[in-house]
Amino acid sequence: MKKLNAHEASLIKEIIDENNATFEMENQLYNVSMIKASMKKLPKEACTKKQQRFEQTKQNILNGESFSIDEVVEMMDCGAL
């Protein structure tokens, strides 16, 4: 997920406010839509343990070691990858 700066956010809001959720850029059509993302807060200790596990999994992937698809999906869901 990309965090938008103030200028980028204002452009997206302008597109949405004008009911022009579909726009063209470089001969490609794009559609802006809202999705609900869960933003659960974990206790600090749980976050630290998860981050350590994610970091180890990242290193395993970079070193060509084995990993599970579930680990990668979980890391992507949490924004770690």
C-alpha cells in the first residue's frame, strides 16, 4: 500500500469528488475505487515478535531458503513486503 502525500491525496479526492472514478493516463484506463482495509492494532509485544518473524522470513527469501506461501501472503497483508 502506498501512502499518499498531501498533493497526491488532493488529486485523488478531486477525481472522486467529480464522479470521474475512471480516467486515462498514457493510453491506459484506470478506475479508482475504495476498499476497506482492516487496521487492527496489536499489542506492542505482539508487533515486535511479528516484525522479528517477518524479518527472518524476509532474510530466508533473500537467501534462497525455503518459505511458505502463507508466510508471504501474511507479510503482504501486513505491509511488510
